[in-house]
Amino acid sequence: MKPSLNWLLIFVPITVGMEFLSPQSHVAIFVTACLAILPLAGWMGRATEHLAHHTGDGVGALLNATFGNAAELIIALMALQRGLYDVVKASLTGSIIGNLLLVTGLSIVAGGLKFKSQHFNKSGARSQATMLLLATIALILPATFHFLAGDMQRREHDLSVEISFILLGVYAFSLLFTLKTHKQLFGGDAGHPPEQHDQPWSVRKAVGVLALSTALIALVSEILVGSVEVAAHSFGMTSVFIGVIVVAIIGNAAEHSTAVMVAMKNRMDLSLGIALGSSIQVALFVAPLLVLASYFIGPTPMNLVFSVAEVVAVSLSVLIATQITNDGESNWMEGVLLLAVYAILGAVFYYLPEIKTEVRH
């Protein structure tokens, strides 16, 4: 993480202090919480890159995705506990499209400005793209069932639970595939120094930084969720836009920092492994896990019925990301295209009325 971002760590105690001393200042708390999460996520990204030095790119990308998504999972669990299902689903959608379009786009542009063209294992990228297509199907079918079957909430919940178990099973098999039976497609090379002027951290130090960062993000995330609804209203934004764009960007800050940083070092296998792997983890692990968790911590169960806008956004994101990563080579213009699609989707969600994105839970 760039040292210039370290000063943002001052917002961690500021956020906690404002929560106790001025809990009614929701807008200020929301802003300071967002600023506090950024440097913490950056430290998570830095620690996972040091771990990748010891483990190789495959495990390193998985660790970055896991700890990077920890922030978002914590935010979603806090929102789930409060029954903010629109925010939960929007944050899941935003994380998927954010990683596919924003993180991948920024990484390809950053690397492409330094290297004319960059290469990566196209077989590994295709495998990840196929898993993303499965995730898209898992979003489309429950929404289709909702609009075809009408008022059948009980069956919608049953269907969501069954699909959730299937997705969790596929995710478990994907770990076996990427880390054991076909790890040569994803492993990359171990031994890349995290920074030319830095000595690699020990595994113990890297894990310690990850654990501490995650714990602090958990604390700040709980405060963030408590202020999100009032802040959205004050900014004139819908809760869905806050979830799809704002909360997703904050939650994915670790992926942003690490994926861009390693892309600039011409390590595109690790960069794409982080971006695509994070989207896969959100779709195949985090989303079904939240559905099952809602039966224990939510006021009512959550289903996998996403709005039409969210389903279309994810489908288009997977389509263009698959197209661009299909040939095993990237250049800066392809990154610009991904960023353009993300900007268009952001504009659509900003102007889309709240009522148009709500679905029954």
C-alpha cells in the first residue's frame, strides 16, 4: 500500500469516537467510515501480496480474494441483521460487477500503460469465466421463476436454499480444481518480491496484519451499515445505488490496490486471479452463505431473487469480461472498455428510481 494513504488511518478512531459521541451525525459517520476502510483494505492487500511471495500466485490470489471479500461479507452480515436486504443484494451485485469491470479495467489500463501488451494463462481465465457464467445462471433463474410463478414466496425461498447448496458445492470443487488437480493453470510463480525495495514479510507477520486489518474493518463496517440508509437519503441516492456502487467500491478496496499494483509489475495471472477470483467467490460462496445465514440472523429469510437491473448488469459484465480475457492477452484499450461499461452501469443505477429495483424478499 502506498505510504501516502497511511494518514487515512486517523479516521478509524475518529469513526469510532463519532459513533459513541455523536451517533446522530449519520452522514459524517458514513463518510469517515468509508475513509477508514480504505487504508485498512490497502494493508490487507499488501499483506496478501507478501503471502503470495511464499505460496505462489494461485494461493495468493485466493487469499487476497478471501480477505478482500471479508470486508464485504462483514458489511453484508451487518446489513442482513438489520433486514436491509436491498443493500445486501445490491452490494453483492456491485462487488461482482466492480471486480469484473472496475478492478479488472483499472488493472489492465495500469499495466497496459507500462507494457504494450500483457499475457496470462488463457486456459485458467476461460475456466474462471465458465464459473462466472454459472453464477449468472444462478441469478437469472430465481428472478425468472419469480416473474413467471407469481406470488409463491415459500417456493422462492426453498429454491434459493437449494441453489445456494449447489453453488457452495461448486465452489468447493473449484478450490480442488484450482489449488490441486489443475493448479498449473492458476499457480503462477512463487518468489516474486512484493516490492523491489522491501524484504518479503514472514508468513506469520503477513497473517497477523491480515487478521488485525480484518478485525478493524469488522468494527468500522458495523458503524458504516448503521449510517448507510440516512446517508443515502441525505445524498439523494437510492439505497441500491449506495450498495451497488459506493459500498461495493469500499468493500473491494483491497482488490483494487493489489490487483492494480501487481498488474503494473506485469503479473497479470495474479492480477486477474484476484479480480475474477473475487467475483467467483462472491457469487458462489458469499451470496449463498448469506442466504443460509439469513435464516439465523435476519428478521426474515433472504432469497436469491435479484432485480431485473441487477441481473442484467451482472450478465453484461460477465459477457464483456469473458470476451476480453478469452485470448490470454490484454492491452490498455481493453481496460478502457471495461471502465466505460462500469461507468454506464453506474449512471443507470444512479438515475434508476428506488421502486424499480426493489423485489420481494
